[in-house]
Amino acid sequence: MARRGFIGPIGDDIPSIFPIIAGIVLFIATLIYANNEFSSKNDAINLRKAGLDLSYIVVEKGYVNQYGFGNTCNDLLKPSATKNGVYFAVMLRDCTTDPSESFAGTEICSLTQETNAEINSTYLTEKQTSIFNYPVATDCVTPDGTKEGLGSVSIITWYK
């Protein structure tokens, strides 16, 4: 008499192999997902750290002079950004700049991928950015002459 339904020693175990394989695939997928999340958070922390390094250089003294801003940009900011592997834009706004203009500034220092790139919200939409805003004392140009006043510095960093 033939044994009906018997496939062989391996054939009877095939249905139990599928859940084991599915469990292994799910476990490996979970490890990959966790690694990607960890890397993403680590990148965000490193980007913020690079932004804080640039912020410290700009607002170190609490007073930002428009004339010394260019020297600080070329001598300190650009080498620091290159060392950290980020692009940046630093905008100095004096007390006469309209605060409703988000990317307006009397002085702009930047290191971007594209030469003379216009830095605006459209340009930065697809990039992971870190943005810092600080109040600083600065020179304000008025019709009566130059006076000290309250301005702000915006520092934006993103990855190369």
C-alpha cells in the first residue's frame, strides 16, 4: 500500500521552513532599519555641531563689524566648514534690514557647491539643513551716519 500525502523527510518540513525564513528576513530588515536611523541621527548631530562651530566663530565677541565680517569669512569660516565637510551661508542683518525678508542681509558669507548660487528657501528645500539665529551688536547705517545697534546673524549649514 502506498503512503498517500507523504513527500519525504524534507517535504514534510517545507511548510515550517517559511516562517523561519520570514523571521530571519524580518530580523535582518530590523537591523538594517535601526542602522539607517542611527546613521541619520548621527549625521544630524554632526551637522548641528558644525553649525555650532561656525556660530561660535561669528558671534564669539558679541559684536560683528561689517568690515571685519569678510575677513572672518575667508580666514575662519570657510576653513572650518571645509574641515567639517559642510556648506554654509551666514547672513548679517543690521538694524535697517526688514525682518520679513527671510534671506536678506547686508553682508552674506557663503560656501556653496555652485559658484554664486542664490541661497533661498527653494535652494535649501531638498537639503538637510541646520539653522541658527543669534542677536548681535553691529553697526547700523542710518541717514545720520553709522551707529551701533541690534542686528542678527543667521547661520545655515548643510551637507556637501
